[in-house]
Amino acid sequence: MASVSNSSTTTLKNSFISSTSLGSTPKPSQLFLHGKRNQTFKVSCKVSNNNGDVVETNSVDRRNVLLGLGGLYGVANAISLAASAAPTPSPDLKTCGRATISDGPAVPYSCCPPSMPTQYDTIPYYDFPPMNTTRIRQPAHAVDEQFIDKYNSAISKMKELDTKDPSNPLGFKQQANIHCAYCNGAYVIDGKVLQVHNSWLFFPFHRWYLYFYERILGKLIDDPTFALPYWNWDHPKGMRLPPMFDREGTSLYDERRNPQVRDGTVMDLGSFGDQVQTTELQLMTNNLTLMYRQMVTNAPCPLLFFGAPYVLGNNVEAPGTIENIPHIPVHIWTGTERCSILPNGENSYGEDMGNFYSAGLDPVFYCHHSNVDRMWNEWKKLGGKRRDLSQNDWLNSEFFFYDENKMPYRVKVGDCLDSKKMGYEYAPMPTPWLNFKPKTKSVGKVDTSLLPPASKVFPLHKMVKRICFSINRPALSRTQQEKNEQEEMLTFNCIKYDNRKYIRFDVYLNVDKNVDADRLDKAEFAGTYSSLPHVHKVGHPDDHEATATFKLAITELLEDIGLEDEDTIAVTLVPKKGGVGISIEGVEIKLVDC
């Protein structure tokens, strides 16, 4: 078992002492806004377009530039090319069909709305109602019994609507079906599948989803002040299933959860389906390290945090940092083990939380996404270039929801940027991950002359073992102004894998194959890629290959490990799950506008 460094142990213990206090979010000691270089080893990625034609993504095609396949381009470039990626339209009933279970058959019931106008342009836009009181979302581990009783009552009443009228759009199952329809291939617009994950649609869709869900619950118990709790998994006190969800016989309990989450088990924010054999303290340290990397180091730029621009029907995935981790691992950790037997005797595909089609059937889903939404607010507090996107294609994208009065409405991304204007805020909690910048580092510099260059390793057809290679950097010893203007980006292009499987691999700089991969609190740890089994596209039932782009901002990291003046660095990939099915066409380091 790995030991924890003294500094990490002290910081973690101190975070326990202040765990129940509500305070303002501390500021990082330095804004990690840096810049970077040009490409080193670059490849073309051949993918199919919406017509089935094979295209080269290295050509400066406006659609592909917006998708970020050739690297992250500056906002100015993205805006000038935005005409190729019109705002995502709101779906309508005639565009909705049968959803597909990830790694399984068609969903045995319809996930489509029970009724709505067949033309979305006849659905009115939503106007926020007058708000006399701000709803305050509390950390789930700190709520009192009075709140728990109220929450149980609200969910019970929502479930009762299913019995009285299964077609009621406010019912528990109909609300869960919203996620199924948007995320498992039910909506097909002009022959193109709509998917709200793995792109810049992720945060705004789920914010609107929770907004209406919360208002429905408040209406059912006649309490306009009711607010969803948030699963505070970014704090040690919240790194367990909130106790209110583990009470059998209540409306908040889900018998299809993975039994491993019960009885106060410490969660793994990097979960890939297998339990990490380490101490609870080290696991919490890993969690806080992951949070620091995903919120600070790897998210200095908006498109890194939110994810790449979305083109309807696009099958190349580029999720933002928080969507990738910890959002996906929390789903994996909470859902049942795939291929196991559910309480009703059926085979499991990861239900409920472990599969997008069924995730909304577990009440903890909304508590989980409440904290995901909170991370959006916390990220913007860090300052620098951490701000909302300004592209019209994002701001004008639309979704469809029912309000608490069963009225259908269209909503726009641009109207959900300020949660206060939407009538809710988050009760403040300390964010100890800001103090978990990894400091422990290896002695000296890895001799890159002993490693094969990237050009000899990629294309990589399987990641069945740890992979070490050297890669050239495009610029050395840059000034702080240069770093502020451009970020140095390590990009893995054309990652392909079976989208029916759990996937995870970790990335380290300046270490060899003997790195202790169960400890993430190392200065050399750069980041992690993970994937939850999901539907890729409809109409190609035998095509289970997903294509993804993975970007890591490494400016701060290079400073911390003393490699700013090195023209060649060592990179090590550590497969954690599904490596035999992972291929990567190429890798590059570039300087990109932030």
C-alpha cells in the first residue's frame, strides 16, 4: 500500500476539521494561465462524415476546426468559422424514436415525451417567473432530518404520478426519460443523432434539466423554496454516498445501486469499475488531486472546461474536464456491475447510474449533477480566462422541457449562465482541492534518449501495457506573458475504443514505466481519460467504435517539475481499464490560444 506524503496528510486532516463549516471559497495562490507551442508529431485522423464519406481532419475544414480535431483553436478563430456549426435546435416529438441501451438492446419502453407539439417552432420560449425567494442548495451530507423528510415526500409524490397517469410529464419515470431521450439516441434530427454529452452542451443541458426537476418537486410539496441538495464529493466529508440515499424503504433508496457504495464506503473519483487497493486516506488524497487537476491545471481555457463545440450528428467526442472526471467515474462507481444480475433477475447493463438511459431512475443522479453544476460556478470564481463561452452557436442552442405546470417550453443555453438569475444558489463549502496541487516529484529528469520517439510509437493499436515515449516541444523558456496568451497543449488525437466498455488511462510526464500508478498526488501526474459505456450512433447497430480527442494543458505542470527549458519530454501512458481495446492515432504538443 502506498503511503501519503506528510504535506498531503496534514492538508487532508485539516480539511476534516473545517468540513462542517460554511465559508467562502479560497483563491488559488496563483492563476494558472499559461501559454504554449507548436506541433511536434502530427497525424491525420480519418473519420466518416454524416454522409459516410471518409475525410481527413488535418485539412483546415471549418467543421473539423470547430470540433477541435486538429487541436484547440482560439476563440477568435472559432467565431469566424462558426457558420459551419449552427446552434443545436430543440428536438420535437416527431424526431423522437426508440432509444438504445448502451451495450444492450433497444430500451423496452419509450423514452420520448408523452406529448408535445410536433413542430418545435410552435413551442414558446421560457421566461423566468417572478422570484421572491432564492432557493439554496445544501451539501447532502449536512442536511437535517426535516429536509430529508421533505425530500422523501417530494420524490414519493413524483412517483405516485406514475401510478395515477404514466403519461404525466411530471412523473418520476417521465422525468428520468428526459435523460434517456437526449443521451441514448432517441432524438434524430434531419437524420442526425442528438447527444448532449461529450461536448459543450453537457453543462447547460443538465443545468436546465435540474432547474425544472427542482421546481416540479417544490410544486408537489407546495414549497417554492425547496432546493435539491448537492453531493459534495469534492470534499472529504462528501466522498461517500450521502446517508439519506442509503435508507431502505424510502423513496430516495434505489435497490439497483452497486452494493459497494453502501455503509459509508469512500468513493473513487477516478473509478473505472475496479476497486483500488489502497488506504482510505490515499484514496481521498487521489480524489482531491484529481479535482485540482480537472478544475485548475487542465482547465485554464473555456473550451477545455466545457468541452469542444458540438455539431449535430458529430461522432467525435471531446468532453470537458469535469464531465470526463469526476462526472463519469461517479456514475460508474454508483451503478451496478455490468453483466451482473439485478434484483428482478434481469442482466445488468450498469443500471441505474451506470448507464445513461437509466441514470435518472436513481434519485442520487440529480444530487450528483447538482454538484457537477456547482463546479461550473466554482470554476468561474477562479478568475483569469475562466469564463463562459461567447460563441453564438453555444448561446443559441436549445432544449425542450416541461415546467412544473406541465407546460412545454424551449430554453436557450444563453439564458442559464447565471444560476442566481435562475433563482438558486449553492450554500458555500470549503474547496480543499485548491490546496492539493501535487508537489511530490521524482528525482532528476528521465533520459529521453533512452525512449522511443512518438513517431515510432504512434499509431498505437493497443494499450495492453504501460507506454513510454519522448516528444518534442515547440518552444522553450517562455515568458509569463507568452504563457498567459497561449497554453501548451498535449493532445491525443483519434482515440478509438469500444463504446460498450469502461475505459480509463492515466498520463504522466517525466516518469518511467515503474511509476506507482495507485498514487496520483505526484507532480508528474498530468491527467486521466475515462469513458462510460454509451450509445454512439443510431442506424449502425454493429458499429461500437467511438472516436475521441483528449487534451491536457501542461504549462503549469512543466513549471512544477522543472521541464520548462527542455526541448524533449517523456510521456507515460498507464492503462487502468479497457486498454486492449484502446488505439490512438497520434499525439502532439501545440501552443494554442486560450
